[in-house]
Amino acid sequence: MHTVSAIFEEKGRGAMTVNLNSVIQTEQIAKIKCLVWDLDHTLWNGVLLEDGEVSLKEGVADIVKELDRRGILQSIASKNDYQHAMERLRTFGLDEYFLYPQIHWSAKSISIESIVKSLNIGMDTIAFIDDQPFERDEVKQALPTIRCYDAANIAELLDDADFNPEFVTDDSKQRRFMYRSDQVRKELEEQYEGPQEEFLASLQMKFTIAPVGPGDLQRAEELTVRTHQLNTTGYTYSYEELDALRQSPNHKLLIAGLDDIYGSYGKIGLLLLECSEKVWTLQLLLMSCRVMSRGVGSIMLNHVIRMAKEAGVVLQAKLVPNDRNRMMSITYHFAGFQEVERTGEMVLFEHQMEAIPSTPDYVDVQVQSL
């Protein structure tokens, strides 16, 4: 992932413009999205199957709840009896905090792979904490990008930079509940016997597109930091840069939200458009991986295509391909973009303005004043 330092210039009577063609790119380690806990001698004192009764380690409940408040997901990879372990977690009042817990006798690396697949997040955003060096080494050997922590240092977790997002947004605080709702949707979809579009229609989805306002800036920055797979460039933007861009007369910064009958997905998409007199250029398009299966990924893009056509301008789009965002290249191609130029790692696309895909009937799209 890269960071972008936009160059801000003062022109005219204090009007601010933003030059996104001059950027500083630096590699950045992904923030932790999920902490996977071992149980015996890690989350609690003792070995459940040997001691029968175990006690929570001092401060663990507070750590679990604070990580949850910060929007960091949590799960379990433990060699234990599932029913027995979950019962103990329930007695401690902590069972609800762990998504897709893997409690069985397989290797911890296999458990973590299952958790990552269920959550649909990057392997390099996972942390694992265990008291046994053997278990940490097994995970590190099989999954080199995992960050492993010794349970002896559990008291230091909350101070670790990887577990401290710059902002704790409303979406952060609700992240576990959003994933719980996703789990319900997935289970219902698996049980549904009719056509997929019929199931999607039953969700009664509402997709909103609006300009980024002051209250959206923290979430907008969070989206650039956390979203990797469905991200056209992988660039991140700071709060200050996004604030300048939303006020720039030469840019449009849009944010998307999604709700359905099971609750809110939160703010799930961000789009940055640089506008000159004759050419509009998509500098960034990203969408949360959580909505990948909801059939809404192209709605925001198609909206901008229609805007450009109505304005009578050429619409171009930038893509920085990597091993994780191949889907965004496919999205551009399916939306009618064609590659026109390659400069270093950057690919430039241009839309032909011929056929513009329509919005799916199963989604209610609401566009706020731009």
C-alpha cells in the first residue's frame, strides 16, 4: 500500500487546488483488522481440558472490549473442545466478541486461514497471540505475513501502534455487529433456493451517494487505509488531504453507504474525481470487500460515468495494479473503459461513452445533492 502526499497550491484569491500528479509514495504496513486469540494460558489461566475450571487473565476482558470499541475484529484459534470452550467464554460474557471461532484440533495456521476466508480480509491484516512458541512458529512458517504476539506481553497490546487506529469512527464501533449481520445474510443466502437476484431483492437494499462532508472525513480516511482488494490504486489519504480535496473546486469526493432490512453496512465506498474543463479523471475508487457479493460494486462507478456524459467531458480512470486488486481492473473493463496508456506502474483507462450499464432493479439508489 502507498501513501499519497498531495501538493496543495494557492491560486487566485486564496482558491486551493490540489495537484495529484505530483505525489510522494511510501510503503506502509497494513493496520491490524483482526486479532486471533489462543485460549489456554493466553486468554485464560490454565488448560481447560485438564483443569476444568479456568480463570480469565487479569485485564483480558477490558482488552477484548477496548479492541472491539476500536473496530478491531477478534476470533479464536484454539486446540480445544468447541462446546466446552464456548461455554466457558459465555460464562465470562465474552463469547459474542469472537467471529468465526476455530476451536478444534487442527493446526493453528489452518484455523487462521479459515477465519481470513470467512471475514474476507487480507492475511497481512491478521495478528495472532499465543503462549506457545511452537504454535507461533507454526503459524509464522505457514503464513509469513501474520504478526505473532507472545501472550506474556498481553498487557502491552493496547499500546501497540498496530492496534491503534488514528480515528475510532461510528463504523469502527459497529464493525463487529456489521459482520454479525453479514453472517446472517450469508447463511440465509446459502439456504435460499431461488435466483440470486430474487434473494438480493428480498434484502431491500438502499445505496446512497453523497459528497464527503466534515463528518465523513474520519471514515473516508479509514476506508483508504483499510480497503485493499477493491481499491484502484492502494493509495491512502490523510484527514487533512481529504478535507482539502472535498473543498477543492477541481475535485469531487463522494462517499457511498449501504443499508438493508438486516441493518447498516455503514459507509462502504469512496470515489475521488479530478475535474478539468474537458477531462475528468478518476484518481481513486474503492469499495468495502463486505459488499462484494451484494451486486452493488459498480453502482458508484456507473453514476460517475453518467455524470461525465451529461457534462460532455472525457472520463478517464487510473489504476495501479497489484496482486490484490485485480477485480478493479475487471470492473473497469466491464464498465466500458479501455486502456489508453501505461506510465510506470500506472495504467490509464478511458471510457467510450457508448453503453452505460443500468442500475440493478433490486437496489434503491439515492443520490444527494452534489
